Amino acid sequence: MRRFFRAHRDEDYSQIQYLTAKCNRLAHEKAVLDRECLLAKERERRLQNDLEAVATRLLRQEQIDTQLRIKHDRLISRLHQQQDLVGFLQQRVILLGEEASRDAELLQQVSSELLSLQSSEVQLEGLVGELHAEAQHSAALIESLQEELYGKTVELKELQGSKETLTEELKELRSAHQRKVRELQQENERSLRKLQETAEQFEWLCEQQRYWICCVKRFKDCLTEEKETLVQQVSRLEKKVMKLKKSSDGDSHTQTLLCPLQDTECCDRRTSWDAEAMADLQSNGLYEELSRAGSSIDGYQKPP
């Protein structure tokens, strides 16, 4: 009987340990998913910071490009002014060439001014070339920054998609975990109820067994007392028989009559005691309980 309950108890304990280990594994998986989600959020934050830095650099480069364009426009306007001035001076040179005889000194001055203007024009052309080179370099830098910004944007979209996927998986795992926890709680409650019922049955069985043992002990004590009484009567009768043997042969008939009387008296007394004991048990309801306890004990295990 103890092995039977110990086997059930070990089975319930092993099942509880298995369910506990399963809960711990689910909690560990949940912690891993939370950590991955935090890492994804950290990467998203870093990419957002990189995107903001690239946008700031792009805005600064656009400002520099705008300033260079303004400077280029100013230089072009100045070049146009110089070209207009050169045209005007050329016209003046033509006029002075026609009047060379009259104004030779003025022609020399105009020639020197023309040379200086030409040298300044060459310088302006070199400066315009440098501005064009800087503008091309700025355009190439802007294109590379735009490509980098596009790549960062694509990576950010991918991270957002993976974040949404991980969030959905985390929600599914959380719901599955909660459902599994509820099932495990229900199974634990059923196991506890089963253990309580088994314990109650075991307590009732022990109580019936103790009651049965007490009844048997009482019955044994009564039998022992009756046996002692009978032994005393037998010893007294044996003494009487010994005394009667010493008497005459005429008393032998009396001795033969005493033995049947003794047997009849013993049988009558035992029968009367059995009847009285049975009536007492039936009146107190002990006989039915003893029979029921005996049948229930025989169904589980014999008493020691």
C-alpha cells in the first residue's frame, strides 16, 4: 500500500518538476526575445542618430554649395561687367586708333589699361574654373551622401520590418506562454485535488484499520478471558476428578456423568457468550462497521 501511494506521489512530483522546468525554459526564451528586441531598438536608435548626422552634413553641404553658387554668380556678373568694360574699351581703342594722330598718349594709356584688363580677365577665368571644379566636387559629394542616405533608409526600413516581426513573435510567444501557464495551473490543481482525495482515502482507510484492530483486540481479550475462565474450571474439575478416583468404584458412574455436564456447560457458556457479544455488537452498530471495515480493508490491503 505504501509502495502504491509512493509511486503515485513520485509520479506527481516528477510531473510537477517537468512542468516547472518547462515554465523556466519558456521564461528563458522570453528573456532572450526581450534582449533581442532591446538590441534591435538600440540599433534602430544608432541608425536614427547616423541618419540625423548625415542629414545635418547634407544640409551643411547644401548651404556651402549655395554660398559657392552665390559667389560664382557674383564672379560671373563681375566677369560680364569686365567683358562689357573690355568691349567698351575696345570701342574706345578703335575710336582712339582713328584719332591716333591726335591722341597718341591717350592710346598708350588705353593699351596699358587693356593689358591690365586682359590679365585680370585671365585671373577671373582661372577663378571661375576653380569654382566650377569646387561645384563638381560638391555635386559628387552630394550624390555620395544621397546614396549613403538611401542605403541607411533602406536598412532602417529593414530593421523596422524585423522589429515588427519580432514584436509579433513576442506577442505570440507571450500568449502561448500565458495559455501554457494556465494549462499547467489547471493541471496542478487537478493533481492537488487528486492528491487530497488520495490522502483523505488513506486517512479513512487508516481510521477503519485502527477501528478494526481495536475490535479484533477487544474480541481477542474477551476470548483470552474466557479461555482463562475455562482453564480454571477445567483445573477445578480435574481436581474433583482426582478426588473422585480415590473414592470407591461405586462413584465411577457419578464421574462419568460429570464430564458430559462439564462439556455441556462449556458449550452453553461459549454459545451464550457468542450470542451476547453478537447482540452487543449489533445493538451498538459495531458489527456492521466491523464487517464494512473488513471488506474495505480486504479491498486495499490486509491488516498487519
